[in-house]
Amino acid sequence: MASSALSQIDVSVLINSRKKFIDEYKILRVLATIMVVLGHSTYFVIEGSLGGVEYIVPEGILLSRLYNFFCYAQYIIYKFHMPLFFFLSGCLYYVSNFKKEYTIAFYPFLLSKVKRLLYPYLIAGLLFLIPVKFISGYYSNTKIIDAIWYGLILGRDSGHLWFLTTLFYVFITFFIIEKFIIKYNFWVGAITIFLLFFLNDKLLVPLPCFINVFRYLFWFYIGFLFEKYRLKVNDIIIRYPTISVSSTIWSFAIINFLTMYADRIDNFTIFSTGAVFIMKTLLTFLGILVTYVISLLLSQWQFFNCSKVVSILDKYSMDIYLFHDPLNYFILFAISILNDFFILQYKSGILLFLLLRTVGVIIVAIIIALGLKEIRGLNHKEQVKC
């Protein structure tokens, strides 16, 4: 059903004839998935263009060091975690299209992305996200037809599923730019993508679900370029691991401090606005780079490459992404019904709450994926019998 397609979004890419996976990319994908789950583990307010629900935050959890640590982790993660996914997709696009003996034509490429991105978007949205939103009270004043048409089909309230449609548009847009511009003139292509990135908020494209496509196209392109020089970068990182980790983390911290300070300035000039834009872009890149450095160094340890936990998280990373956030809706709704968040007055309750919204949603998402796989297997057997 959906599951087999979900976990294959340009992830299982081969790097040579011996069919070895790129270990650092595997771990990078796992870390990115964990970041997304952590980033969605602390909210009590869910808002959208067609609905929303707000839960009263208990005072006890606001005073919790553990909860505040998660909130701070969320603050850091949100600086770069979604661009990281597009960066990784760009890396793997380069691997799959420029390190093989053949290139794929546009229509097969388009159909593969429809199957791997748009089908899961519709299946997860119709059969999981929308029902959970109605159950949790998110769509208390919204008709189901509006939730489907405006929310899902037009993408005005698709929640976390926006990633799938945006990645679809990014793939198609980059395929066209690469074939007709970058292939013939690198600088014209690079400038075109940067200008689209810079003007993202000004450019309105009348297509359904076309959300920040040019912004993430830029990070896709950065990943595409990075893969060209990955082995050289790896050599430097592996030779100087301590310097690589410390320098990237400190650079991220310094630029983050500068952007925080700049955001508090009231009187902006055109120059200062441009400077802040550049700093925030650099901050995102440094966040991606820190995560990549850590992923590469972890990939050098046999423990991580042979870990069953890492392999499972890698295999079901897309399923975890698809199902984890609606599960958060359900957890918040269920706890509010059972005891109105009374358990969050206690440290043990806060710990259990955060575990449910991190480890718990990961486990349940994997179980759902396995269930879908089993159903698909049964359907296949029935078809064979007929």
C-alpha cells in the first residue's frame, strides 16, 4: 500500500557497482527524522487556515527543566531541519542521476515522483490526517468536503504533509532548470535559483500546494552541489574531527546570536535587511553542516552502521514522518479527555508525556507501516488466487 512507496523517496541510492549505501546519508536521514519528531513534541496549540485547537498548558510543565530543554531543542532544530531534508534530497538526486550510466527522461521521472510523493500525500491525508483532525476537534466548524478540497487538494491546510507536495514541485522544477539551463551554463543556472530563492515570498504561482517551493529549491541545489565535493569534504572532516565539530558548532552559535540581535533592531535599512537575510541563510547552512559532520563521524563507527535501531529508523523514516504528527493530535486529545493534563503536574507525568510524543509516536508509526504492508501482502495473495 502506501508504506513501501513512502520509505523509498530517493533514499536507497547506490554509489557503485557493489551497491553500497552512502552511510553518512543514511545516518543524516535518521537524524533529520528524529529532529522532526522532537520539533513536534512540545506544542499545545494547533492552528491552520481551516481549523485549530488550543489546549490549556498546565503550569507544572512550564516549570519543568526537561520540557524547557525540549522547547530549546525545538528552537534550534527549527533553524534548519526542513531545509536539511531538501539538502539531502538534492545530494541523492545528484547520486542517482549523475553517477549512473544512464539518465532518466522527463515523463518517467515525473511519474516516479507522482507515485512516490503525491500518492502517499493523498493516502495519508485522506485516510489518516483528516480523520484524526475531525476526531481531535481540529475541524469542529469545517465540513469534510472543505477539509478535503481546500485543505488537502489545494494544500491550504495540509499540515506537515506540505513537505511531500513541495518536494514534488522542487524535483520537477530542478529537473527542468538542470536540463535546460545548468547543463549549458552553470552560472546562469546558479543565479536563477538564487534569485528565485531571494524572491520566494514575492512570487505567487497559481498551482495547488505550491508552498515555498523556490525557498527549498535553493537548499536542494546546495545539496546537489555538495555531493560533487562530498568525498573531499569527508577527507577534511575525518582528518580533523574535533576541529570540524567544534568550528561548525561555534560558527552556528555565533551566527545564531547575531541573527537574534538583528531581529530586535527596529529601524531596518535595505542594507541591514539584506544582511539579516544572508545571516539567516548562513545559519541554516551551518545547521545542516553540523548535522552532516556528526552523521559522517557516526558513520565511521561500526556500532551505528550495524545497529538494528538505526536500520529500522532508516527503513521507516518516511512512514515516521507521515504518521507522527497526527498521532500527536490524538495524544493531546486523549490526555485532555482522560484527565485534562493532570499528569503534567508531576515530573514522572511530564517524562511520560514527552516519551509518548517522541519514542511513542515513532513506534506507533512503524506499527502502522507494518500493518499497511501486511494488508498489502494479503491483497496481493487474494489477487494471485483469483
